[in-house]
Amino acid sequence: MEAERQKLRAARRLVIKVGTTTVTGAEGELCRERVEPIVRSIAELMKAGRQVVLVSSGAVGLGRGWLGLHRSRLDDLVTKQACAAVGQSLLMDAYKSLFAQWEIKIAQVLLTEEDFTNWRRYSNLRETMEKLIGFGVLPIVNENDTVSTAELESVAAGSRTAAFSDNDRLAALVMSGLEGDALVLLTNVDGLLRNGVSESSADVIPVVEEITPELKALAAGPSASGRGGMKTKLEAAEIAMNCGGTTVIANGNDPRALERIFAGEKVGTAFLPARRMRGKRRWIAYAADVRGRVVVDAGAHRAITQGKASLLASGIVRVENHFAPMDVVSIVDSEGREFARGIANCASGDAEKSSGRKGARGGRDAAPSAVLVTRDNIVLMQKS
């Protein structure tokens, strides 16, 4: 663990996410008592030569307060979007004023799911963020709730897997795209708690090396004013871990939280990096919009997980849901367990027509089986 604390002391590129419960007060006002120390700490990190991206919630809450709406009125999706439109300008105005005191320029970056699920837009976003960081500007990221509902509503069950549905996962995807060193999620508790509900710092799990089903069971639901809760923070931490970054969940009420984290002190819960997935493989695994699903036989499963092979049409048992060429598809075994994802070379209709044809394996004169997903475009989602 000391080695990981050393990594936090040396971390150069940081993504810091602050939640609604940290940014806003009970009546939807900006909580300066909590926000000002965070601004000061970010400014000091940047002055020390670190690169920082801030992911900030709070627009809906600030908009609600400004419009004088009771929290119960936010059950209506369109009202939430209206509050976001009002509150986003208030949020950025507050940050502009606070960071100006430290002579730091800011930039607003509002994102939708398509900015991650489309490879071209994902690449453009990364280049723009790199340019802003190079200018010494602090990018402040939020979802564009006025036009996107991915974060404001629950993702319906179906064939599509949303790139993000909360700012915790959004922050992890930003960190992944920028190949950041560390992700900090500031919330209203001291970290991941052993029993999921205790407020005692003694119950905080200090270090996590692997996110297990038992660990996920400890996660509570969304907070009263936020949307994510601990469950989405674990999902974000898992993305960061698999991208080679260190994640810390800590209490945003501590005015020295960021200072202490990057000084290498034991603060909150630290999630240790597992492996570093690079480039398009990270995009396939976490950011891309999964459009369809293909069920494969045992032979194809072994060939992909053990033989590092491409997915041939001959190994497909069934094609589920429509997808087009270059869409990302989920690859599952006969029991429906996803073990890989990949970029399809053809549409679902063509894949279905070719499925089950043994090709060259069925006879010397038979035509070779078509390749649905080439190996370079396959990412394993679990250990084989």
C-alpha cells in the first residue's frame, strides 16, 4: 500500500469528481464552505505542476434552488432538464469567480453519451481536452442534462448498455480517455464502509485490490440529493483500476481531503490499479455503446479466451438484437454470461445468415468461415 501512496504523491494527471451533496446545500444553494477548500486544493495542485480535470455535479440542485422548487417537483424529467439549464450557468459562474482568485482559467465541457460511444467524437474530445490542459486551463466537465437524459433517468433494460448514467462513471471514462494517473471521488461519507451504512471512520475499508460481488453488496443506493450512491462509485473505481489508475473515495466535507490524498496520507478508500488497457481497447470495454449480442458455442469461447482467436461466424449459435457494421457487440457464452466485447465487421442480418456454418472445418472444399470480429477488436471482460 505504501507503494500506491507513493504513486498518489507522484501522480501528475488527476480527475477529481465532486458530487451534488458536496456542491450544494439543503436548499439548493452553493455550499461555499465545502466548495472553496476544494477550489483552493485544486489550485495548489495545479500550481505545483499537476494537470487536473474537475467533474462537477450540482447543476440540477442549483437550478432547483434558484427557481424555488421543492425537491419533490424533480420527479418530472423535463423539470430536471430545465433546472439543469438554469443551474449549469450558476455553477460555472461560481467556479469562474472562485478560480479567478487563484488566477486559473476554466473551460466548460458539457458531454452526452454519444461523445463516448462514437469513436470519432471520443477521439475529438480527447484532443480538445489535451489542448485545454496544455494551455493550463482547468476543464470542468458535466453531462449536458438539458439535451441528454442518460444521467437523469434510469437506463431501461434492453440490448443497449449506456456509456454512463451518472457523473461517477463519467469521471472514470474521462480519466480513461486521458490516461490519467488518479481518480478522486469526493462524496459525503468517509469511504467504502464495511457495513454499508455506518458513519464511523473506523468502519472504512482502507484498501481494495479487487471489486468482488461481496464488495458490491455493501454499496448503498443513491443519496437523497445525488444520483449515484456508492454503487456507481464502485463501478467507476473498477473502470479506473482496469485502466491502470488509482482511485480514492473520500469525504468532501474534509477541507484538506485533496491535500492529504496527494500528500500520500491514508484518506478514504484507495482502489489499487489492476491492469492498463490502452487505446481503442479501453473504448470497446467501457465507453462504447453495446448495440447487440451474439451467443457463441463452447469452441468459439475457448478459441477467444484461450487461443486468442477471432470470432468466426461458424462459432455463433444465435444473434440477438440489431447491430450494424462497426458497432460494438457483447459476446456471451451459451449460458448468457458476457466474456468479451468486440467491433462487428458486418451487420446482424449477415452474421445471422452465416452463423453455424462450419466452413473449412466442415470439409476441405468448403469456403472459409466469415470473421465477425477480428482479434485486434476483441476485449476480454473477465478472466478466462
